[in-house]
Amino acid sequence: MASTFDLILTFLLITLGYGSLCSVSPFGACRKCKGWGAKVRTTRTGRLKRGRECRRCDGYGRRVRVGRRLYNVAVRLHRQAGH
């Protein structure tokens, strides 16, 4: 059975890894359109065709990661507290 120290260390490493990912790459692919920006369809001949724009990402195909969103909120609160 894993000790408490091992669990805390594992959780800390996962948190720091995700934090560094969010600082290096704050945007990820949209989960609904998978980064395409629109629904991709195939024609009768099998060719890919772009459909209507994704409503979730407004056709950009990118989203702000949850960790980066939390960081932005913390920075905004810190700046408001300083004034």
C-alpha cells in the first residue's frame, strides 16, 4: 500500500506538471469540434467539407485551459486587492 508521502508527492508532481503545461500552452483544442473550428462532413465522393462554425469556440478551434483560467482569475483578484 502506498504511503501518504508517496501520494502527496504524486499529487504535487501532477499539479506542477499541469501548471507548467498551462503556462507554456494556455490554449487547447476545442473539445466539441476537436480543433477544427467547425463540424467536418464528408461529401458523397468522400471529400472532407467544412460545415457550420462551432458554437462553443466561435470557429477558432481553441479554448482556454481550466488551469490558465484559474490563474487569470487569481491574478485579477490579486491586482484588485492591491489598489
